[in-house]
Amino acid sequence: MFFTTANIVSLSRPVNPGLYVYDVVAGTNQLASISPSGEVLIKASKPVLSADGSRVAFFGTLSNSSGVKNELYLRDLVQQTTLWSTNADQIASLVLSPNGEFLAFSSGGSGTKPLIVYNAIDGSQTRVGAGTGRIPISFSPDGSQVAFSWKEEARDKFHIYTKPIGSSAPVRRTTHATDDLSPAWSPDGRFIAFHRTLSAEKTEIILPFV
């Protein structure tokens, strides 16, 4: 028996570096750090998976003939295609809806940032308010609404708001005289936890959402 170079594979050869998603049930890895055009990224970090495991959002770096670009990516793990990418130089706080159809993030300089929701169905981007928002952002368990801390242009404090996806009217949920920040939705959709500023300290509050 003899071997040719065509059927010899070096076991010491490194695999592609990058971001992988491991399927615990199937015991398989899937390379996720791929651009929409199919190029493997040279670096990827801060992955966020949708609750159903169908999609992953992450930061990645692509190097090609056009130069080096830092991008935000959204990849469909079922179809094994990267759906979308955008410049990530000013982006933070990625949050995916439970079904992976919506991606919320903050965009802008340091401190307060505009809050954006990307719709993977039609490719649209919607700013959730005309004022200033603060990260993080939280989706309701069914993915139909987003909760966020927002300071309207006519107000001097941040309050907790919710906004149905596809609607242009945020609903104010708190009215305290100090800042309310960092909302987090409960798994049953009934409560939103958040931080309220009390002098130099912050206290966690539970807000019934019914």
C-alpha cells in the first residue's frame, strides 16, 4: 500500500481561528465568523446567541483588498449564512431577540448613546426614541417588545420605557425624580428589574409589568 499527497491530511495543521458555536446535543462545532461574502474573519469576539440558538451576533474584523474593517455581524446558524454587517467602531451592548429576528444595540460616542433596533426580516434600522438612551437594552421573552432607559429631550432624568417592535411610540413605565437604569425583563414577561439612583448608591427595584 502506498499513499499520495492527495489523501494525506496533517493532523498538526491548525484549524481556522475564529468564532465557533458548539452544538451540545450533536457534538459539533460551526464556524460563525464569516462575512456576508463568505470571507473568514481574522478576529471575532463578544458573541450573543438568540434564545432559540438560531442566530448569533458578534463583533468581527475583516481584512481584504479594501483594508481592515471592524464590523458588527449577524449570522443565521440554521441557514449558515451571514445576514448582515455594519460598521462597529461606535457600537456596544448587543442584544438579540429570543427568535433572533431583531438585534438591539447602542451606537455613538461614550456615555449616552442612541438606541437602535435592526430588523433582520426587512433589513430596516429603527431608533427607539428621539432623545438619549443608555445601555443595556432588554427584549421581552416573546421578542415583541424592548425595554430601555431613555431620557426624553424635554426631561433631565432617565426613565424606563418599553416599546413594541414595529411601533413608533415608547411607553414610559417609571416616573421617579431620579435616574432609572439598566432594565432586565423576567422570563415570564411580568416584571422588569432596574437600578434606581439613590444619592451615591443604586438600588435594584422590581417593577410589575402587567
